[in-house]
Amino acid sequence: MNDDVGNGVSLDGGRLGQWIGGIQARCGNLAASEAKVVALLLADPLFVGASTTAQVAARAGVSPPSVVRAARAIGFTGFTELKIEIARARGTTRFFAPPEILGADATSATVLETSIRAGTDALAALAGAVELPAVDEAVRAIQSARQVIAYGTGPSATVAADAVFRLRAVGVTSIGIPDHLSAMIATRLLGPGDVVIAVSSTGRTAATLAVADAASSAGASLIAITNQYGTPLATLADVALVVGGAPLPAQMAAAGSRLAQLVVIDALVAMLALRDPERSRRAERAGIDLPDIS
């Protein structure tokens, strides 16, 4: 199998989740027929692992050659190697059970359990998707940056806001600009030595892509935090931090990817603090509350 699938990050009890995350991360630029095969793989990997090429093709509604092309598109030498890897990844059968789709009559316990599972599955996927050299490259870029602008819209805006606060807390000059027009102006005024962190789960959000393109055109380094490789944002970025994102019900999909993205921010901040402890100490002193004189 291509070494690009999986990164060697250890997460006890979640090997299959990591494996699925690595597959999901590489689904951003597939042909329609290949996407059907991968969708079946993600929904029912046990079936794919136990079936012939023809059987998978029939259920996916594609031709047998499309099954082989799909396997190669996500990093395998062919369908046989894909089946072997499914067998190796079956450390637990729990992940094969499709996530529950919540109905209006769902109990509080069911909603909470589903939310917890969405988070754990997202983190397992992250462990198999994010590439360690990309994390190191992102840290180096931020460490040497004059300033960092973080931008995202919708649910991704909360991740961008968290990145700004967390980076400031370790001494990085960071700016959050939620207004799209202001963000466009600010990023067009950037240059080499500046960094923009663009957050988008889909990698296709028009407003985020516009800001990212403006930053890249101005010469700033662009770091993308997103769910898949091959998307417009991941392709445009100098560094793509891809979290994967396991297939989840619509109610939980955004929550799962947001949690994984926040963990990426946590890892970046921790590495920055470890590599530049003096700057972190200065930032810590700056954050000490003034005496209460009221």
C-alpha cells in the first residue's frame, strides 16, 4: 500500500478508525464512479473485504475496472491489497457498525452517547489522516511568522477563533478577522513572512477560498486545516493539515470534524511552546491579571 495512507500515529483501540480516517482524507478529488466505490467502502468495509471485484461493482453501481481504479486512487496497488488491509485493520468490529441517525424521539442518553462516539471516531480518523511532516512544517512557518491571521466561516469560525487565542497565549502575534471584506483587505496587504490559517471542513467554502487565494497571491504562507486532500483549499495551501473525518450522521458531522480540528490546534500550540519556551513565558507573564483595585 502507498505509504501516504496512514501516518504511524498510535491511538490505542482505534486502528480501524485511523485506517478509515486515512481513506476518508483522500476522497476529496475522486471521479464519480470511484467516489461510489469509496462510499461503499466507508459504509460497509466488511462487505468490501469479503467480496469480489464484481460483487463490489454491482452493489456500488459501477464497472469492475472502476473498483480497481478506486482502490488505486486512495493509495493501494489494487483491489487485492485493499482487501488485505481491511483484514489487517479489523482490530475492532465496533467501527463497522454505522453511526446511529438520531430521530425526534431520541432520548438524552442516546444523544449523548452518539455525540461521544462522534468525537471518538473523529479523533481516531485524525490519527490516521494528518501527516506528521505537515505538522512540523506548519509549526516552523508559525514560529518564524511576523503575524498569523486565522479565518473560517460557520462552524469553522470557532476553530479559527480558538487558534487566535491559543497562539497568542504562547506569544505568537495572531489576528482573527470574522468579517469577510475586512479579511480580504487584510490578507491582500500581507507578504512573505506572514501566515494565514484557513479553516474549512469541506475545503470548498467560497468565502474561505477567496481569503486563502488572496493570502497566497500576496506571498503569505497558507496553512489549511480541512478534512480531505485534493479539495481546492488543500491544493492551494502550502501546508495542508488534514483531519480525515469518519462518515457521521448529519447531526454530528460538523461536531466531529470541529473537535479534530481543535486537537490539531492544540498540537501546534504545544509544539510551539516546547520549541520556544522563552516566548511562551513572556506571553504567560503578559496574561497575568492586574490587581483588582475596585
